[in-house]
Amino acid sequence: MDATVLKDAVTRLKRAHGQVGAVIAMIENGEDCERVVTQLAAASRALDRAGFKIIATGMRQCQQARQEGEEPPLTEEQLEKLFLTLS
């Protein structure tokens, strides 16, 4: 997969990376449970969104390959399995 095409996913993953670091620091500092869980939920959403962005990119690449008469990098079954992995 081309990193330039997945720039948005990489941005989301970097955001999640920072959020996970914040969660660790919050736990180590004895922060309030509600604040920790709220931050953890935000990190989880960022990871999910990055995953869905990657799958959407894969779907577009497969569609483009088919339109060009080429073999797509993934089958529809593989894409479906990846999608369901995130749900």
C-alpha cells in the first residue's frame, strides 16, 4: 500500500499513538477513571477510523485494478473479512 495514498490513515494512527501515550501517563499519574476511559475511547475510535480508511483504500485499488483489466490485490472475500475484523 502506498503511504501517500494513506496519509489520512497515518495521521489518524499518529493521533491514536499520542492518545495511547496520554492514557498511559494518566494511569501512571493516578488520574480519574472517567477521564482515562474517555481518552481510551478516543484512541480506540481513531484506530477504528484508520482501519476503515485502509480498507476503503484497498477497495478503491481493487476496483481500479478490475477496471484496468488487472487482477485486484485482494478478493471481495478478503476485503469483507478485513472489514468484519474491525466490526
